[in-house]
Amino acid sequence: MEQGVPVPTTAITVYADRSFTFETKTPPTSYFLDQGIKGQEGRWGTWDEKWRSTVTRAQVREIAEQKMPDLNCSRQLRQRCLQVEGSARSIGLEVVG
């Protein structure tokens, strides 16, 4: 993991001898989408226009592969890609290609 990457923690267990364990998940999908659009010229339009940034299906597939252990849909990669595409659309990104 790189420094500054948000990592959700699901459980922290502290034992009597002061040792501990913790379970982490992969970074949020929105973080990966944000990294995918870095460097793009994006801006908001009027209230009925979308965000002017795009994400490609190849980027969506890469994100779905990275999020494979944490996504709660079927084991098929296609279904996981659709879930990531839905997340992208919900934050105003256009999925192209």
C-alpha cells in the first residue's frame, strides 16, 4: 500500500499481551475511479449536464479485478465490472469504450 491511500478497517482485535490484529479491505471504488481520471480536464456543466470526465471500460475492468475480494456480487468478472460502472455513473463519470 502507498502512503495516503484510504484503507477501510473492518475489525481490530487487541489481546491481553498487548498484541493486536486487524482486518482491512481494498480502498473504496471511488478512490480507484478518482485515480483513473487524474489529469483529465473535467468540469461541471449546468445542473442537467454531466461531469465532463470519462473512464474507459479497460480501467473499469482493472478496478474490478483489484476490488475482486470485496465486491459483493457474483464471482463473474462481468458482473463486477457492471457494479464498478454503476459506481462511476453515480458520481457523474461517463463510461466509454
